Amino acid sequence: MSGPAEIVRLEPSPDRSLRDLLVERGVPFPCGGAMLCTGCKVRVLEGDVPVTEGMAAAFSDRQVAEGWRLGCMARSDGPVVLEIPR
């Protein structure tokens, strides 16, 4: 992914998951959500997106601390502000 990042505020709900909202924003899931490529990475700027085992394996400790998450695995119960690399 190259070019400037997009900063977006997303509000997941029981009817629209964070993953669904990311797909609507054009975040690619090149490996179909198999956690093989990190092509769907996003960075959490505000809000809570818990780190899964898959995310911990895909990113370094530093990247996780900086807020990087896999969009294909991202879950949140509340509003989030994300940086989406382009």
C-alpha cells in the first residue's frame, strides 16, 4: 500500500461489524482473512480494538504498541478512529 493514509471514524453496531465497515471503506483483504499477508492492516488512533493471537503473530510488539491491527480480524464494540494506509 502506498500513498497518503486515510483517517476515518467508524461506529460498529450489532448490524454492522467493524470488518463490514472496513470493507465498505475499501480496505482490501488480499488473503481472504487468513492472516497470511497483513495487506489489511489498519492503525487504531482512538477507541479499542483488542489484539488477537493472530495479530500478535503478524506484527512486532512495537507495531502492536503503535496501534497496528489486522482489519480482517478487527472487532470493536464502540466508535474507533483508524488510519487506513493507501
